[in-house]
Amino acid sequence: MRLNYVGSIDKDICITIENIEAAIRNLKKNKSAGADHIVAEHVIYSQPCLIVLLKLLFHMMLIHGYVPNAFANSIIVPIVKDKSGDLASVENYRPITLSPVISKIFESVLVLKYGSFLNVNDRQFGFRRYIGCSNAIFVLRNVIEYFNERGSNVYLAALDATKAFDRVNHFQLY
């Protein structure tokens, strides 16, 4: 589906009030504001007319294939990994990005509405609902057992994930 022309695509793109209400229900409360200084509670407790305006905005964005630059304006905040560690070390911090709430709602609407059209490899374990590290470990252990039982060598390449994650449970990993 192309989003860069106006025409018959108008009837194909149908963002509903229900889509936006569902996206707003998925927002997490008590989170910091993005560059726009809007927090989730502003939207959650707003007048219902805001949902209608968001519906119109998102519909126009899809029709014209244009996302405002403000949707990409984020704040990157360093978070301490280990408070008892070296606070002067860059290695002891991980960045988090504070994105605008309205862009989060738009992304959520897109995932709710069109997520079923996204193809994800079955070997992808990150950023998938109900699938995570324990599933990857299970697959890895089964593959190792399979080849060991058949007398084959198993070679493994490991990635040092300590920079990517706060804590890695090495017992579970092995």
C-alpha cells in the first residue's frame, strides 16, 4: 500500500476512534515528558475531542505520507546502571530516549492496525510480544542437545551483552 498519493487509498486508510482509544490505553503513566513537555496523563485525562483531532491528524499523515519533524524530536537521558559503581565512567550509563507522546500514540495505532502485515523471522526473539530471552535459550539448548546426541560438534559464537543490557543472568544464558 503506497502512502504518497491521494485517491482510492482514502478508503483503505481508516484510522478509527477505537484505534486511538486503544493506543491511549496502552500508554504508561508516570513517565517523563519528551521534548514537547507532554506526558501520557495529559492525553489520558484530556477532553474526548482530542481523540477526534488525533484521528484527523493521523489520517492526514497517512494520506499524505508525511510525518512531522516534531515526532522525531526526542531527549536522550543517561541512566546510571550501577549506583555503587564509578559514576564518572561512561560505561556505567545507558541512554534512554524520551519520545513525544503523540508520536508514541501514532506508532501504537500503526502497530495495532497494520502489525499483522509485518513479517518477522521466527528466529527473532527480541521486541516480540510473549517471546524473549528464555525462548532463545530454550532453542539454543535444544539445538546443542540435538547435535550432541548425534555425535556432531557444536560451535558457538558469543556476543558480550554487558554493554547492551544492565544485567545478564549468565547462569540462564549458559
